[in-house]
Amino acid sequence: MVTKEQLEKMTEKDILRLAFIPGFSTKEQVSEISGRGVGVDAVMNTVLNFREL
């Protein structure tokens, strides 16, 4: 998603935002229930949609 050089220039806030990018995963292997990068970004979308109500 980012290079080592880009990562070195990022703030902590920027780094934390990476977890909310659709498809981001820390898993090396995909299983039936994990590793597809669907999770934190789905939660963020739900929270943002709720705030709009």
C-alpha cells in the first residue's frame, strides 16, 4: 500500500488511517473468515452513515 520511504514520512495519524482502507489486512493468508480486508473499513462506513442520520 505504501513504500518504506512513504511510511517514514507519514504521521501516526496517517499510519492509523491505513487500517480503514478497503482491502487492508494484516493476514498473510486468506481464510473463510479472515484476511480479506473487510472489517475495520466496514465499521467506519457504518459509523459515518449513522452520523449522517
